[in-house]
Amino acid sequence: MNDATSFRQINNIELQIIITSFIKISAKFLAILDNLKSKLYTSIKHSTNRTNYLSIYLITDEQQNLLNEINIRNKIYATGVFFGLIKRGVFLLSIEGAEFLYVSNIFPDFKKLILNENGEKSTLYGNNILKKMVLYSPIDLKKKDFLLVLNEFHEIIGLGLSQTNNEQILDSKPSDLIALNLSDKGYYLRQQ
């Protein structure tokens, strides 16, 4: 059985879904997406194992040229950076996508939550983030803010959604919930 994957550029409907989701993080994403939209592709798997979610990949010009070569078209299984997926009409940014935008300095303005060592371990086990785990939170943190979750070494370990604002954090107890764990790098290890 051939489990190769075909790739096509995202269409206008998919682009609008991505834009709608990104605007919730920051209006600055409109200009960024305008530059990236020609590099966003979706995959079409040629196997019986299908999901209902549309995977979105960020593919470089060089990778695009390689994909267009006829002699390898049916031999590609994966390419580019997994940027996120569209699930029930909502785009969900992947850790890899967020890390690419942040590390490449394409979008350095993500709000960041820095965790202590115990917080890092707990988050990598899939747990939500409590006050006792937090070393740093943004001064302008608001409830429902999208967060990059970093360890003490400023390495991205996950994505979160704040459940409080910065003023409430100061008055909260160590066991109070600060952010939901949307996804974390420990997920890959837990799946093994």
C-alpha cells in the first residue's frame, strides 16, 4: 500500500479560517500571513487511515520546487514544518508553527509564561499550569490570552491559554490555575 502524501496550497476558505484564528492572538498576524500564505500547504494522504482534520504545513520555496518534480511526487511522506491543523472550522497553531514564528523572529510578540523546573515537568506530563509553577508572567496578561510556555532556559515546551489576568495572579494561591495546557512537547513522548 502506498502511504505517500500529496500537497496542495491552501485555498481561500482555509486561509480565512487561519486568519480568523490568528486575529484572536494578535492583529499583527494579518501582515505576517500575507507574507506566508504562498508557503502554506495542506496534505492529502493516500491511505485508508484518514482523519477529519486538515493538517497545514509551512513549505519553503526549495521544498515547493522539490514537490513539483514528477519523479518523486508519489514518494513524499512529509515535508516542511507542521504549522497546525484545522479542526471543526478553527485553526489550531502547532508548537512547531509557534516555535518557527518565534525563533525566526517573524512574530516575536507572543506572550510568554516561564515555568520553574517542577512546572516544566508537570506541563510535559500534560498538566495545566498552576501559580506555584510560574517564574514569570507578562505584565499585560489577560484572561484567554494565547501563551508560549517556556522553561527556565527559555525553550518552548508548550502552548497555553491564560485563565486569569496578571493582577489576579498576585492575589492567587499556589494551587490556583493560571493557564490551560493546550499542547506540550511531552505529548510526543506520551504517545510512544
